[in-house]
Amino acid sequence: MAKNTQDAETNHARWARFRFSIIGPLLSAPPDSGCLKKELTELSKKQWKNPITGNPISFSVSTLERWFYAAKRSSDPIQRLRVKRRSDAQLSRSLSVELKNAAKNQYREHPGWSYQLHRDNLAVIAKQLTPPVDAPSYSTIFRYMKSQGLTKRRVVKQRKTAGAIMATEKLESREIRSYEVEYVNALWHLDFHHGSRKILDKNGRWQKPLLLAILDDHSRLICHAQWYLNETAESLVHGFMQALQKRAMPRALMSDNGSAMISAEFTKGLERLSILHQPTLPYSPYQNAKQEVFWAQVEGRLMAMLENEPDITLSLLNNATIAWIEGEYHHKIHSEIADTPINRYLNGKNVGRNCPEITVLKHAFCDEVTRKQRKSDGTISLEGCRFEIPSRYRHFENITVRYASWDLGFAFLMDPHNNVFLSQLYPQDKSKNADSQRRTLFTENNAIHEEPSIGIAPLLKQLMADYAATGLPPAYIPTKEIKEIKNKEEK
């Protein structure tokens, strides 16, 4: 408020000096008797530059005459030429008594609302009055609430952790600059936000929900947003796959270094989809500041309008969030880009790629490991769970498998050389194994003959014959028993 008052005073001083520069020559060299009208007429034909906007402007003879006599009769002409303060300054002229009372009651119930949110809700109340009145402007609400001391209350959280101290030192020693990529889907931002309201789950426990939001850097469009009860890799992958299917495949993704964001399933999935992962630096949330701006709107508008709703569920939060994003946020002028997010997303140059089908996404967002196949039953172990390998792959010694740690209902057998999906693996059914039926381990081509050949192997026979052909005696000394046997054989 003090800054607005200072700017107004500066503008008044500019106008006073501007007016004096026009009629000042008439004061320093007064025209002859009867010639004042002629001089003022000549001045009225000229164009001047507005001292505030710089636009061309002209003045009538009566206006110039009023300035001339006001300055001539005053000992301080410039001060006399300043704009007089209105007698009804700081008094609301557009608000009725009903709207004033509504504003006070609304502030009493919601002291943390922004002035814009107060104005938007008062506009709805104005239509519901009998008779209806025109909706007040933002400036009217702003001036009235400021004059009444109805300022927004903020709770400042002060933290003195090592990370906060390190971040403070970095901010003091390095300059921080805002940035924006040039194309749509060139860079996405992703983060979780801890909600300000607790909800009651099906087990009767109070929990704080978390909002996952994925935002396009260029257009500020929300690719997808959804509330979850935890910040796990499963929730992250679930929401991110929806964003890919709803919008497109981005070129890069920026996120913090949370455990879900650096999980093997998520990072390897981004790599397989050729999405560059750009984590923020430690203790530097300002690198993802566009997300922080969005969180302020979520709390300042969406959550603020749910303050008086006692029964908040996860389903209600998701329905309200999607309605608010699609109905208001995407169609509201963003002050930074001077356009609506939806218009900028649709009209900007798009470098995104088409999203593959859901099965490809499921195969991508998995951890990949190599296991040695157990020959006795053709199984491998994943997270303590045994999976059966199809018989046609029983000759594989090492098995390359993709799986999600949060869903061991199935896994994917992959060809590590060509990165091709081979088969879907399922956990071993031990109860089914109790039916006494077993698979044949060998095919007919590899079956053991019923009558195996008898005698020395061909290679050894050949080696023994070659050695005997040299005529050399055996290179060893026979034992006594062997000599006796040999003598008997000679006799």
C-alpha cells in the first residue's frame, strides 16, 4: 500500500512539473493586454507527450487558462498545479453495505484468502443479492480491505536445519535467474505436494494426502494431477503414465531427488522412453519454482474453497481438483506468460512425441534384473517370490526379467540382446504342484537312449593308438601286482 501511495505522489509531481513547463513561459514573459487569449489558443493547437505514458496529448483553452491563473496567483506555482486529493479518497464508492458486510464476514472465516479469491467469491454473492448488484472490481476490493486492515495472514515457517542453512548460503552467494524453455513438451516439471487438510481413509485413520502434479514448462499447463495417500514409486508411475497418455511424451523431465523420483523403476522407465531426467540440485527447490507457484494457487484457491467442507475424502479431492484445473486454471490468464495455459499449449510449437500403448509403458517402468534359472523346477526368485519359466525357455541359464517391486503378480521375460518382450511370467502355484503331475524335463531330441554304447570313447581310442604307434613304452612304472599279472599273461 505504501508503494502504491508513493507511486501516486510521484505521478502527481510529474504532472505538476509538466503543467508548469507549458504555462511557465507565459509567466516569465506575460503577454500584452488582450493577447492572452491568442497565446492560449496557440498552445491548445500543440501536442504534448503524456508525462506518464508518453502518448500524444493536447489541452483546451479553458484548461490552459485555469492553469495560468492558478499558477500566477500562487507563491508556489508547481505545488499549486498538483492534482488535489479527492475529498472522498479511501472511501469505497462502489461497495454496498451488504457487500461490505459480506467482505468482513468472508475475511473473518477465511483470513488466509488472497484478495483475488475474496473478489471472485464476492462476485458470486453480488449476483445472489436481492436485487442483484454489479460485481466489484479487484481494485475496489483491494482498496476497501486494505483500508479496513483486512490483510492476508501468512504463517511463516522458520527452519534451521543443515539443509536450510546450506540453501541460504547458496542463495546469498549465487544469483538466481528465472528461465523458460522455448517449446511445448520440451520440459515437464513433477513434484508431490503435502495437502493442508487431513482426510479419513477406509480404515478409520486420518492421513494427509499428497498431490502429484505434472506441469509443462512452456505453457504452464497441468498435464495431470492426482491425490494419493503416499509418495511411492507406484503412485508416481501411476500418475506419470496418465500424463503421458493424456498429453504426449516430453523430451525432458525435472524433479527433486525424492526416493520415488530416483527409484529404479522410474529412472529406468524414463531412460527406455528416451526422456531426459534432470533432477534439481540438493536444497535448491527454486529450480522447480513453477511447481511452487502452482502449489500456492492450490492452497490459496482450491483448498481455501474447501475450508468449510467437513467430510473430505480422496475421491472428493480428486474430483474437485480436476474440475478446478480444467474449469479455471487452464482458462485463466497467467501473469508470467500473458496468456492462458491451454491456449499456449495448443498454439505453441510442440516437440512432444506420440505416447505408446499402455503395455509398452508397463514394460518400461520396471526394474530389470538377471537371475539364474533353477534347473530342478525351472523357476527364479524375485523379492522372495518364485516365478515359473515356460518350458520353451528351460535352456536359458541366465534369465533377464523386468518387474515392479509393488506388483509381484507378474513379471516380464526379456531378451537382453534385442530388448524384446518374450513372455509374461507368473508366480509358482504350489497348491497346483500337489497334483503329482510334473513336466518332462527333456525333449525327444535330447532323450537318453535305452541301450547306450559300450566301450572306450572314440577320442581316447584314437589317442591310445597314436601313442602306441610311437613305439615308446608307457611312461610309468607298474606296481608289483601289475607285473605279476603281466607275467602270467606272457606265460
